Amino acid sequence: MNKSVSTILRSRALRSFHAVSRYPRHPLSTMAKLELSVPDLTLPDGNKIPMIGYGTGTAWFKKTEGAKDQACIDATKTAIRVGYTHLDGAEVYNTEEELGAAIKESKVPREKLFVTTKLNDSDSKSISDIPGSLDRSLKKLGLEYVDLYLIHSPFFAKGDKKLLQEAWAQMEQMAATGKAKSIGVSNFLKSDLNAILETCKVRPAINQIEYHPYLQHGDLLEFHKSKDIKVSAYGPLTPITRAKGGPLDGYLESLAKKYAVNPGEVLLRWCIDQNVVAITTSSKEQRLSDMLRIFTFKLTPKEVEEISDLGKEHHFRAFWNHIFDANDKS
Ligand SMILES: NC(=O)c1ccc[n+]([C@@H]2O[C@H](COP(=O)([O-])OP(=O)(O)OC[C@H]3O[C@@H](n4cnc5c(N)ncnc54)[C@H](OP(=O)(O)O)[C@@H]3O)[C@@H](O)[C@H]2O)c1
């Protein structure tokens, strides 16, 4: 086929992409269907995590439990229907009930989904009774187990190694009961991980961190590789949402043009090409659908490196700014 014709056909198909997910659903007739599904990353414990996750925090966060947010339920159901099988929740988001309702109403078999929730370490009751916390979360989710249970942050310990190690020992019990298929952490830096690695029987499968070109945390990714701990990235779109106007804008635009996608998809692909699971969210079906186009192209190693290099010219942290100094890049 003439190269320019094939390029046009591909970009037309990609413009309205709908993933072929692992369960029967009702594809929109106006959307092209490509025969592919979301790839998995194998965790150190052998379990598999889908490379893109749909988040029920940030945009959906509620300060208190209160009434159920129907918009969150509907958006999560849409995400599932579009092809997202990896769903990210947390006790502190106060949206576990919404996530549970969406899962139930989606009618997708439980084993086809990968559900994460996180222990609210800022609540001393939760941290001192992790089995009780997980039971509470499971009840709200309406599930018998989660695929991944994370300690939301190490900040409760204020650098006290023993507190981190004690919490991790309770997490290991959760894996032993089968109520959490995999266990991991979130927002942990090297010193926090080292504390756990000193005494653990089961190493953290994954660390969920804020990760995008403007916050690469020095050599933290390399450190994870050396310890066989996987990484997932939250806030991956930060350079085009919260930190627009930075040194990456032009380059992201040019790559988006090259691959017939949007700049946000280039950022998600930058994670995937480094073996980092991307956790994103959207209230818009079209955007959710478009984002799955990231599994139809690959950045070259040089492009990944160039994004990283340009990203290092600017520092921006979107979360936990009350914990870190403005110039702290760790
Ligand atoms: N462990 C932790 O401490 C932690 C912290 C933060 C987040 N998380 C998890 O990570 C998930 C994702 O975090 P995030 O929301 O920061 O992810 P993100 O992928 O960086 O941002 C998603 C947001 O960007 C908006 N967006 C997407 N494309 C856009 C564009 N082209 N222009 C303007 N806005 C655009 C979406 O809004 P639309 O609805 O308009 O598409 C959505 O609200 C959360 O839901 C949560 O599950 C974890």
C-alpha cells in the first residue's frame, strides 16, 4: 500500500480507537476497533498488572465519605467498558464505595479486573490495625480480595524505620490471608524502601509514585530495578495539565504529530517505554478511548531519552507539597 495512504488510514483508525478488552462489551459503532488489549507487567511475585490504570482519586476525591458520587460511578463504568481493567482506589479518596458500585454494575467477572486500594497511613487507627483497614475497604468495595494493597505513604513513620517495618509485617499478613494478592507501597523513597528490605519476608511488588518528566526523582527508577521492585506512575500528565508552559511543550507536540496522537498519550507512552505502569483518569469517554492508543505505537529509545533530558530542565511536584521543599527533587 502507498505509504501516505496507509498512514492516513492508520491515523483515522487511531483517532477513534476502542480497545478490544478481555470481556464482552458493547462497542460504539462509530469507533474503530483494533485487535489489541492492554499489556501486563509481571510483578516480582508473579502476578500481572495491566500497564494502564484508571484512578478514582484526584478528580474524584471526596473529603468525607458522604453520599455516593454518581458521576464517579458512571465514569468508572465507562472506563471499564472502554477497556480499562486496572482500577486504582484508596481508603483516603472516600470513593471505594463508588468503585465497588461501578465494578458490580459493570457485570465484568471479578477475575478480569485488577483492583488496587491503599491503606490510609495518615489515620493512626488504620496503620495500627491493617487487617481491620483492609476488611473495611473490602466491605466498601464489595470484594473478597484486592489485587494490590498499598501503604499510601511512608510519611506516618516520620523516618522511623521500625514503624515502617512493623507496618510492612502487617501487610505481609494480608498477602498470606489472600485478601491482597500483591502488596506494595506508594510515595516511598530509597531510605523508606531500604528500611522495609532490611526485614521483609515478601518484598514490595511495586511502588506507586508521582512520576513524569518534571519529577524523575534522580536515580530512583534505577534503584527500583536493582531491588526488583516495579514502579507505577501517578500524575503522568502533569507536564500538559498542571505544569503547561514548560520546556517539553514543543517536543511533545512534534512527537504527537509524528505518531498521530495527543501530547498526553506521548507522556503515557514515555512511562510504558520505561516499564512503568501509568495511572491516569478522565471524566471523558473520548479521552479514555484515545489514551488506549498508547498501545499502538512506541517511542524510540532516543525519544524517551530526549523527553527525560528536557524534563530535567524543569522541576514540578504536583502532590505532597506540604511534605517536600519546593526545590526537593527526591
Ligand atoms: N498514591 C498517591 O499518592 C496518588 C496521588 C495522586 C494520584 N494518585 C492516583 O493516580 C490517579 C491519576 O492521577 P492524576 O489525576 O494526577 O493523573 P493524570 O493522568 O496526570 O491527570 C488526569 C487528569 O488530567 C486531565 N486531563 C487529561 N488530559 C488532559 C488534557 N489534554 N488537557 C487537560 N486536562 C487533561 C483529566 O481530566 P478530564 O476529566 O478533563 O479528562 C484528569 O482529571 C488518581 O486518580 C489516583 O488514583 C495517587
